[in-house]
Amino acid sequence: MDESPRYKINQITDSGVNVALTLSEDLELETISQQQLMLESIDRVITDKEVKEQVRPILEAILNSQPQTVVKTYAETIVQITMPRRRYENIGSPKVGEQLLIDIRRP
């Protein structure tokens, strides 16, 4: 059985009659540093093993002296749903930060 993606509520807009939820895919991602991305890129570009062995320690020393910036490498899916207030209340009136399970697929 495949599991539908879970979405985290980022924003709720209540107009009185309707409620609009802005959701983003709730994924646990492994973060990667810019340093790691740069070293992997250099490994792909430099094919000569001897040159790589000489250059890599120098680059690692330079990059280690720089502040590390963590990068999330995933383009998240964002969904906005507007529903009648009654339906919103029937699903338990979820709050910002809570998860919703949404099943979107072709019949």
C-alpha cells in the first residue's frame, strides 16, 4: 500500500464563510552543506586521480575556514485549498504546523 504525501499547514486564512489552507509537503530531508556540494562537484570535474589528491586537501582547508551554509536540495510542492467552514470544522479544525494527509491521484 503506497502512502500519500503528508502536507504541513503553513498558513490559514479564515474569511468567515470559507477557510483557505496553504500547505507544503512535509518531508524529512537530509540537509547538505555548500561545502559538501562544492567538493562533490570538484570530484566530478577533476578526473585525474593525482591532481584530485593534490587539490582536494587545499580546497577542504579553504572551505573549512568558511562558515557553513546548509542547503535543502528539494523543490517542495505547495497546495492551497479553500473549503467551506463546516468542512474545515469536520476535519477537526487543524492549526498551523499540524499535518494533513491528502490523497491526490488520478482515478
